[in-house]
Amino acid sequence: MKDHAMIIDYKYCTGCHACEVTCKNEHDFSEGEWGIKLTEHGPAKMGDGWIWNYVPVPSKLCDLCEERRSTGGVAPCTIHCLGQCMEIVPLEDVSKRLAELGDEAAVFIP
Ligand code: SF4
Ligand code: SF4
């Protein structure tokens, strides 16, 4: 039974791929397997400008680094995220945190 969730505030994601790389370094995933994968949407014309969205998506392999956190550690992706837009919070705090972050944040519960 999971008691935590990952929240990603997409508006601050820079598309740096650090979450992918640090997760891959932490775990012994096979080639082609990822705990989280960055998807990109764009560039797309919007009005007079362009938009380019980055959307990191945790996979079924992501367990929120349960083992590391159970010994007092921190999920490495949340440390190395250049946008500082990833966090792991107790389930009971998810609604409050989403309300604080606004409508570009998403929640992942393994
Ligand atoms: S919480 Fe752990 S398993 Fe999940 S994406 Fe981050 S580093 Fe990978
Ligand atoms: S590490 Fe953070 S800023 Fe970089 S791609 Fe992942 S979620 Fe986005």
C-alpha cells in the first residue's frame, strides 16, 4: 500500500532530462527501460508566439524510490531536477499541495 505520491509542477519543467538520467543511475533498469520519461509537445504556434511543452511521465517502474526513502533518503530525481518541480508528498497532503501549485501540476501515485 503506497502512502506517498509524486507531484510534478509542469510549468517549471525545463526539459533537462535530469530526472531520467538520475533515475536510470539509481536503478538497475534494463536497456530501454525508464522510471520516468520526458515527452515533448511542440513547437506549436499559439497566437503570435510558439509553445513547447515538456511533460515528464513516471512509468510503472517508478516506486517513488520506496527503499531509499524508507532509510531516510530522498528520491534522487527530486534532488537533481533543475526546475525543482518534482516532490514526493504523503497522500494526505496531495490535495493541499495541488491547490497551492495551481492547474499545471499533476500527481502520480504508483
Ligand atoms: S522517484 Fe525514484 S523511481 Fe521514481 S522517477 Fe524518481 S528516481 Fe525514478
Ligand atoms: S529533471 Fe525536472 S526540469 Fe528536468 S526534465 Fe525532469 S522534471 Fe523537467
